Amino acid sequence: MADRLPHTLRSDALDNRERILDAARALFSADGLDVPMREIARRAGVGPATLYRHFPTKQVLATEAFADQLRACRTIVDDGCADPDPWRGLCLVIEKICELHARDRGFSEAFMAAFPGAPDAGGREYTVKAIAGLAQRAKDAGRLRPDFVLDDLILVLMANKGIHTRSADTQVMASRRFAALAIQAFEASPQHTPLPPAARLTAAAPDSA
């Protein structure tokens, strides 16, 4: 009995940690990062003391909760930077990150929030520097407008975060079209390629307006 007890405690602690992370992902994704820690503890079925023992700050919790998404974001940026055509690579980054953010509101806020004490601060810094380098290469190639600054991309992500629809599929559709519009605005000599399908956001007929 005594030999099994430490293992049982470790298993219980692991279960608590996973329940907290699941609750945090669900609440952050639905309501953003303003969700109180006590509400996360309540949803996870643990006490506040247990939550803070595993995650002493909301910053740490958000970073852990969205670790997979942060890795996915870094992979997207790495894939874009690896493309021999920097403009095509930048377009891929904009499209994929907008879609990733559209699928997960909490991750969008975690990505853009300034968490100086978070364990992934270096990862975010790497991502930002990599995108900046890719943008400069696209400018040098004459494809990205010369007055583009990285804050323009942040504006796009902030606006993309504001897309709220009744279904996740419609939200992704709207995000894809918005990203395509942003890309055309960023291009030095817009080609006006066909946009992705429009998401039906109003009751207006397709040909109205």
C-alpha cells in the first residue's frame, strides 16, 4: 500500500494538471484571456490553491495551454521562410496564421499579448524576427509594398481576431477571405487574383448591394 501511494499522488497531480489545461483552453478560446483564474479552477474541478501550485500566473498557464498552437505557429513561419519565393512564403504565413487565430480566440490573444515573464517569450521573439526578415526579403524582391511595417501585420491579426460568427466553419471562411484582402493590400503591384469564397455574414442576398 505504502509503495503505491507516491505513484497514486503523482497520477492525481498529473490528472489535475491536465484538467486545468483542458479547462483553460476551453475558456480562453471562448472568452479570451480575461477569464478569472478561479473560474478556470472551478471548471477544472480543483481548488484555486491546486491551480496556482501548477501554474503560478495566468501567463504561465496561457503559454502551457497553447503550447501546441505556438509550435504550429512557429512551423508555419519556418515553412514560409523556407520558401524560395519570399512573397509566396509571406502570403502563406499570413493565410495560415489568420486561420489558426480564427479557430482559437484564446490563442490569438496569447500570441499578441505581451507576457514578459512567460516561458515562451523567446519563442515569440523568434517568430516576430523571422516574419520581419521574410517581409524584408519580399520587399527586396519588389513584391511587398515598400511602406509595409510589421505593425501592419499585427493590425491584420487584431482585426482578424474580431471576426465572430455562429459557426467555426463560417469563421474560418471569413478569415480566409479577409486574409486574401489583406494580402492584396500589401502587394506592391496587386494582381487582384480571385478571392476565396465569401462567408455569409448577413441575411442579404448574394447579389445585393
